[in-house]
Amino acid sequence: MKPNYKSVLFVLNENEQIKDKKVTLDSGERVFVAAVKGGTSNESVRVSIDENGSELHPPMDVKFYDGQFGNFKQRALELDHKGGSDLTVKLNASAPIANGEKAIIEVVFLTEKTASC
């Protein structure tokens, strides 16, 4: 299997609470998603994924997207999706980001494709 990674980087600045971005995934056999949070904000941030307005993955705290141990596939969540479409990644912080702080969230998708000879 040949891996194909796509990354979506978010920055929630002070007074921001909600953001979304689109990402186009190539079609493949399996799709995994992982996310990490950095920055100075201690606010909890939930990540959800939609496809054409339908929920593909429900909102979950960003901590659940990183199992902390193992390789990417072992740490990430496998989606019930084969890629080949536009997805919308949505963030929702538990409260607006405090003044002088920010939350940085990177969401990474891995699409496994059958390698061609």
C-alpha cells in the first residue's frame, strides 16, 4: 500500500471558537485521521468531519485523535470512508480562545492506495 498524506492546519486566535476548512482526499482502500493540538490555549477543542453536509465522524476532543503510541495508523482513527471526495473538517473550542492565547490544531489524513507496479 502506498500512503498519501493530506494535512489541514488551523489556528484559533483570541476570541475565536469555531473554524472549518475543506480538504480533498484521493480515493484509496482505507482512510485514517489523526490530530494534535498545540499553542497556548487550554481550551478543549472538538474535531468533527463532514462529507457533503453529512456527518462522517462525530465531534470528539482532539485528544482522542492521537493514541500517543505506535505508528501513524495505530495512533489515528480509521474512517468509514474510501476517500475520493471533499471533506469538511470542523473545530469547536469549549469557549472562545482567551486574549493573548491561541490554539493550533493540525489534522492529518492518511489515504492508503494500492501501489501500482
